[in-house]
Amino acid sequence: MVKEYSREIEWPTVALIAATYAVLALVVWFHASLPWWIILPVGAYCAALHASLQHEVLHGHPTGNRLLNEAMIFPTPTFWLPYLRYKQTHLQHHNDQHLTDPRLDPESYYLLPDDWAHVTGVRRVLFEINNTLAGRMLIGPAISIIRFWSAEFRDMLAGNRKTIRAWAWFVPSCAITLWYVVDVCGMPFWQYYMLIAYPGISLALVRSYCEHQAAESVAHRTIIVEASPFWSLLFLNNNLHVAHHTVPALAWYKIPAFYRAERERLIANNNGYTMNGYGEIFARFFLKAKEPVPYPNMDWLKRP
């Protein structure tokens, strides 16, 4: 996947990055005088929005300078995913011919049927719970961290320099947030993590829950969610996910106009895989799995 960097400064993105950090900093600064029911939704929304902004940056926004772009989103509010590893795996995910393939798509939530056959007991139950939207939000962050970090540490022990470098940069990105939260603001880390970081990951996982489906045609695997402004801003319009996969370098605030102009063609191309907002997704899949954990038909996938 070739990245295209903007030649002009995209000021809406710069302003949103600044606003996200400012609001989050204020919430943490005033944590002692704010009730939890203010800290949690506002803080979690900002943390999830930061993840969306990282996604925007790895696609070459908001300036033509990669180092400047990455410096803008360097401090991490979630302590979850090293940016450089996210960048590497997500650009691999944009190899659309491999979408949803558990062998080749690093963002696939499916398992190979043979691997699933060996998952038993509590692990099987946890996988099945995680395949509902409620489970994805409740235990999904913990499962994602455990599975991803375990693989990453094995990779580092094997001497993968790219992975080691990504985690080396992740340490100061976490340290900046930790210093501000604990040393400057005096907010207990457990409180920050449980009210802001963990629920921020939960919100971010709502987007990925229905983003892709197993289907014979690659063009039918990517969703369109015509969402409210609340979710559209949170996900920087990547709820219109077919539009993003069609033009990955398009800035987030330009996606709606592109989608409106191409709506009929995009819906035809993805065979009508659409949702009428995240309310429909919550209603249909909060307690019911959208699809099985094992990939439903291996004949649909190209041989690696």
C-alpha cells in the first residue's frame, strides 16, 4: 500500500488533534472535582478519537511531513498499541485481496477452522463472548492486548528489529501520558485506566466490529455504516468504510462528499452490506454474534 502525503496542511485535522489533547488534558487536570460519569464518557471519547487520528496520520495526514504528523499524535492515551506497529499492520490490512483472511489480514477477528477446533474450555467461551458486540466492548480490549502483546513479545525475542524499534518508541509515548496523569495531575493510574484508557479502547473496537465480513467476493467484505455525527466524528467518517478502502488517502472531512457523490455505486459494489447507523448494530449484535469465530468458508480465500 503506497501512502500519499498531502502537500497542504489540513487544518481541520490539526485543530482536531489539538482539541482532543486539550479536552483530555482538562478532564485529567480537573479529575478530582469531576464525577466519574463525566470523566468516563468524555475521556473515553477523546481516547478513542485519538486512535482514529492515529489512523488518519498513518495514511499521510495532515501535512506533507511524516515526522511532524507522527509527532502530533505521539503521546498515547490508551497504552495499547505502538503506533509504528499499528502503521505496519494496518497498511498490510489495506491489501484488499486478503481482507478477513486470518492468515494474511492482521486485523481479522476470524480463526482458521483447524485452529478453532483446538480451542476448548474457557478460551472457547471467551472467544464466543468476544464475538458479540457487548463482549467486544467488555472483554475485547483485554483479549486484544493479551493476544497482540504476546505475539509481539515473541517477535521481539526472535530478534525482529522493526518490532523492537516500534516498542522502543512506544515506551516514551506512554511515559509522557503517565507523567502528566500521575505526576502533574495526581490522578491514580488505575482510575485513569479504568475510566479513560480501557473504555476508550472499547469505543474504538465498536468501529471494527462490523467493518468487514466473510464473503466470497472481496468487494462484498467491507461495510458502509450511515452513522450519526457522534459516531462519524469519533471514527473520522471511517464508518463509511468502503469509501475509505476505495480512496485510502482521502482526508476524513472529505469522505462524506465523496460518499454522497458515489453512494449508489459503492453500495452496489459491496452488495448492499450497509447498516443504518450504530443503533442498528447495537440492536442486532449486542448480545448475538454477527458471524462465527472460525472462518465460514475457506474456499473463499486465496491460497497464501
